[in-house]
Amino acid sequence: MTSVGKLAFPRRGCRALWPIIAIVTTLLSILVGSGLAAEPPAPLVLERMIVLKGVSGRIDHMAVDPGRKRLFVAELGNGSLDVIDLAAGAVIRRIDDLEEPQGVAYAPSADVLAVASAGDGSVRLFRGAELSPAGVIDLGDDADNVRLDPRTGNLVVGYGSGGLAVIDPAKASIVTRVPLQAHPEGFQLDPDHRRAYVNLPDARQIAVVDMEAGRQVASWDMADLRANFPMALDAARAMAAVVFRNPARLVTFDVSTGKPASTFKACGDADDVFFDAKRRRIYISCGEGGVDLWQQDGSGFRRLNSLKTAPGARTSLFVPELDLLFVAARACFLVLGSDASILVLRPTD
């Protein structure tokens, strides 16, 4: 993602929080098991930390290959992509020499991994099994978020000063380009209705795109809100969740009308948001150092709590197939032995 609306965190705010949280979580589990504590389990619990040795700077988006149980982590500041074996809980490979990798997605029908890079505007493709090069697509500038269209098996990439590129991962070719009024940040696809909903913070709008026609057909009013970066879509309930950074707000929209349904104060510097359809929850990861949790009750939402993480840990990935939330925490050079890591969190019922 670009730096519009980004909050800068001072280095003095960096803390080695997660070893402490892991110890506290373990102690609470022991107390609950022995009957000495009656508190219900937290809605998110830390299962493990996966260390990313030698990774510095900002970490961007993640994707998963559920069949092989591998997690892919785009390490923008490090110019690399790490491949994590989730069963082993360890990095098994690092792909280097990437120019500010941002977006990453896995296309199962083609068995291809795609990595989009801001620095050179490329989308690099890798064969799923051995991760050997499978082609390069030049989008020209600032290749960013990548989404899989499960209906077609194609990938959709936001890029440049305003566009979506539809890519055939098996042929390593561009199918079509859709012009937009500004650089797209977080966006989601509704394959059943052939729609894309796209955050355009520089144009101060949320664009509705007809993917079959290849053009924008509507936009949603943002009122006085700015810096709409992350977005989640619950197509079954015709609901989109958009998080704004200025001011920090979570807004749910009725996608059939484009009208806001509810607005709540959110954590700061949000970069990812997800629906947990099974539990009717929303998870928001924020660079100010926390994960916000919201529970749907009837037609409204109530805040469950905010789980503390670390400054700059704003990127996350919720994988329903694995029932896990992954949060990327940056390295902290002021704390001895504080490497970058992936926090593996499991929701509780």
C-alpha cells in the first residue's frame, strides 16, 4: 500500500510484547484448568509465534496455500517474500530481489503464486510446488493488492494512478484493464454479482466496478471520513466493512444501496479488516498496536475488546479454512533478540 494516511510510530514505542503475552496466556490457561479462575476464554488466543529472521522494515500483505499449508509473507522493507510451513511453524524459503513487494495471492486452479511489487510495478508469478519463476507481468507502476476471483480463477491486481488489471495466472497474461480515478487500496470482489468494491482514498470515494463491463458504475459517499484503506466483504449478507484512518472509524455499508449502516470508533492506522462469518465477528489489525474485535448482535455490532500487539503490526490475514488469524509484527532493533514475527491467533467460540 502507499503511504497516504500512514501514521509514523516513534521507535521508543517498540516493545517485545509477545513473549510476555504468551507467558500470561499460558498462566491463565493453567488457572482456568485448575478452577482458580472463572474468566471466560479470550475471543482470540495466541497459539504460537513464527520468527522471521533477518527481516527488517515494513511487512505488507500475506496469502495462504491451504492445500500445502504454507503462508506467504510480503516483506516490503526487506525486498523479499518468506514461505512458511505452517505445520512446522518455520520459514522454509525466502525469495529475494523483489522491488517492494506488497500484494500476494495464490491461485489454486493454476497452482500459481503471484507477488505484486510497488517498486517496479511488476507482478511476478511462481509455480506453486517448487516456486520456480512462471512469468513476469509489467503493470508499469505501484502494483499493490491482489485478489483471486474464484469464479474464473483469474487474479485482480490494483496498480498505478488508477486501475485494476485482470490477470490469467496460467497464461501469465493480462486479460483486461479497468480504469479508476485514483490508486486503488483495499478492494474486494463479489464474483456472483460480477462486482468489485474498491477503496480510492485519493479520490475520497469507494468505487463500484462492473467487472464484466470493465468500468466503474457507481461510487459511495464517504461524508467527512478520509483515508479508507482496508475493506472486507460479506456478500451473503450484502455487507461491506471499511476502516478509515482519519478519523479512525469502522463503517459498515449496505452494498445494495451503498449507504452506511453503522459507524464506530476504531483503532488507529488500520491496514486489514476481515469478517469471521462463522462467529459473526469483524477483526481489524492496526499499526497503533492492536487487533480490534467486533461481535454482531442482531443488526448491530458491539466491541468485544482490543488485543494488544506491537506498534506497526498492522497487516493481518484471516483464513477461515484454517480458522486462524495471522498478524505480522515488525522487528524492533531497540530490543535485543526482537525479530520480526508472525503471530498466529486462534479465535474462540
